[in-house]
Amino acid sequence: MDRVVLMPGECLPHDRRFAIALGSTRFDPEHPEWLPKTHFIMLMRDETLAQLRTLFDAGSGVLAIAENDRVLLRAQITAATGCELVAEFFTNFLGDATIGPLRVVEAPGHAFADARRKPNATTDKYISLINRASLAALEAVIGVPVDPLRFRANIYFDGASPWSEHDWIGSEIAIGAARLRVISPITRCAATQVNPATAERDLDIVASLGRSFDHTNLGVYAEVVAGGEIAVGDALLRASRT
């Protein structure tokens, strides 16, 4: 995305709006509650998902699923029949590797976040940011390139020293017309082992972080405290500590 408007207390528009629940998952869209990601299909366990590419059109509600540039399904995931088609697709794609039958779940205003609400946060809807200098420091110790898409961040930024983002916890940052408060580092999981191009588990990112840097973090979570448009190329400025 070249630009997007952030809203106070919200994720990026449509980020983590849907999830695909396991057959054993109990989720009530009328009374949504946070559940660990193990209740849903996800890259940490289901690495073959990295073989797929998806594109969601918010205007039409259509989700396109492709593999090797061949579209396998187009379905309106905002409609009941479309949800059934998407769930059936992933049930067949994953087969015996997961607990079916799968189903698409959504609850207005709810985000299927990896992390519970942090103790010092006012919302459970976060923006994820990655300092590319920290990623470069990780590449240096691993000795091979590390695709930034392994970390699925909302925002990647340049210009800060490696790991300096850890000093921003509790501070506000300004990006474009928006202001965010940095809440916590992002603890990485086994999903980062998966190569987004090959769907193979080829790097132990978590172990490399722990051995080389004495932590397993890469990136930070922030909550939007003042909304506005942000765009590629905007300056990121540390504003104040709250």
C-alpha cells in the first residue's frame, strides 16, 4: 500500500478482520473474545499456506487466492456463500494437516490479533513496525538475506540505529499526519522460520535472535492515538515519552 488513513485505536483498515477457525474452535461473533492463534489456521503451524498469495478487495469484498500466479478461487468473503467457498478451499488445501471442517469467522469491530491487550495499552488493535536496520543486523549474524515478509509488518522504516526501537517503548512517534504510541516489542515465533517464497522452514530466526542478541524480538507494536494519513516516504519522528 502506498498510503492509508489510520484511525485512533484501530489497526490498518481490514487488517486481521477475518480468520479461518479450526473445527474445534468456539468463537461467538456476537460476543467476540481474543483467542490464541492456535485456534485458527496460521503460518506458525501450517507452513504450506506460504505457497498461496491472496488479494482482498475491500470495495467488493472479494478474496482472490492464487498459487504460482494461477488464481484458484475468487469468492466474496463478506457473504455467507463466499465464506463457505473460502473455508472449503482451505479445508481441501490443508487436508489432514489441520482440524476441519474449517470456517471463516468475522465480528464487527473485532481484530484477530496475535497478542492480547498489553497492560499499558488502551486497545488491543496494534500497528506493527519493523526497523530495517535491526533486520540488517539479524542478516549479518545469520549470514544470508532475510526476506522482510517473514515478519508481516504493517510498516517498515529506515534511518534508525539497530534495535533503537526498543528504547521507544512508552514514547509517541509521528508518521505523516498520524501519531502512535509504542507499546511493546514484538516477540517472534516459529512462523518466521517459513520462507515466504518457497514455503520451506529454512531459517531458525527465533534461535538466531536469542543466541546473538539475548532476546527474541524484532519490531514493535504501537497503538494509534491520533489518526491521519500516512504514506510511503513519510518521516518517522519520535515525539515524546508518555
